Amino acid sequence: MNISKKESLHTHIGVLKHADAIGKEYGSRLMTNKDKYVYLLEPTMYDYIMKIQHGTQIVYPKDLGYIAARAGIQDGQKILEIGTGSGSMTSFVASIVKPRGHVYTFDVDENFMKIAEKNIRRAGVSKYVTQHNLDLKTSKETPVTDMDVALIDLGDPWIVIPKVRQMLKGSGSVFAICPTMNQLEKLTMALVENEFTDIESTEHIIRTIEAREGKTRHSFQGIGHTTYLCFARKAFFGRTKAKATTKAKTTTKAKTTTKAKTTKKSTKN
């Protein structure tokens, strides 16, 4: 939210004037009109995700963290996302691949796309995200190629696996969000049929611990099941060694050319 000297924030512990916060250092303690104190903390991507406007069910940080680690998402990568939803995963991934990388996200619902656009803008990563209003389940075109990672958040992710394969580079990773085990079964069959390997299905549950002197225990509230995650990597089944060697030589040549161009550009600057 934007703040103004003339406005106030109303909470369950009292009213906090925006003017009291403007100009203060992060970490400062502020008092409400009920003599309750709060701390002025700089928001993280976790805060943005947990507070964004929900048009659809979001992917929670407990799952996002594993996705990023397992897929090896990093700066400079090109990410394909199918099913933008509210933009939580979009924003999180964009914050990792920036400033050299980019997220190409696809959805079919214009209303959800508007909500996602607002959330992505508030997270400050719009520059690194391109939204597309396109149904990849029926589209014959291949809008992006050579993607490092594909993220799928659809009710029937197995439908787009052949298309995802076309858009991923060799050994590229795919992650699918699956609320039910039946979806995992169908998806796994589609992954094998489309020459994916290293297939892994997991569930991640987080439990908060209330640590207090003499009475530490787990919290009675926590985030249990939210979704199942299915991971896999693009491979080439049954290819001959000769073809694989040719591909490796071609890739090496392409990488050398790219590096030369980059060096030339840096020298010019």
C-alpha cells in the first residue's frame, strides 16, 4: 500500500498514523493510539506473497522454496509459467531470475490476469515478467523456446506436457502443482511418454514451533497440505551416441558464439 502523511492505518491494536512512519529507519518502534507498539520492518517477497490479492489459490512459500532449490532457479534463466493465477509464483520466481532473466507467464482468464498484474507490480518485478493471454492447451504455436524451467499450475497439467517439451531446452526442469494424487498419476504417465526423467513427487508440510522458556511446543495452527509437487527433467530416450555427440558439438559452438558477442558488447561499453 502507498502511504500519505494525512492517512492512518487502522488495526486491531489501534490506529497508526502514516506520518509517524515516514522518514523513520526500518526497525524503528512505533506506538498506536492505544499505547501498543509495532515495528517498522521492510517487506520481503514472503510478505508480498502472503498479503497479495487472491483471485485464485496461491502457491505458498513453503512450496516455492523447494521449487526454486530443486529446479536450481537462478539469475539469468528464462522461466515458462503456465497458469499465472494470482501471480504469487510469478513474483517469487521473477525476484530470483532478475536482473538478467525473465518470466514468461500464460493464462486464459483476463480477470485473473489483471489481479496478477497488480500483484506483480506491487512486488516490484514487472520489468522481468511478460504476461500472455493464450491457452497453451489448444494453441498450435510455440510462443517461447529454450526455456530453463517450466512451472505448471493447471487442473490437467498432463495436457500441456508435449507443448512444454517443445519449449524447454535439453535437461530443462518442469514443476507441476497438483492438488490431488490422481493428478500426479496422470501427469507421471505423460512425463514418461514424453521422455522426461528424474521424476519426483513430493508434499511439503510446515509446522511452527512456539519457543518460550519452559513451555516450548508446536503451534496448534499450521499450514498442512496445500498441494503436491511433481518434478522432472527433459531427456532424450533411445537416442544414438552419434546424435548426442553432434548435439553436444552444436551446443558448444553456440555457446562460444554467444560469449564472443557478449565480450564485444562489454568492450564497447
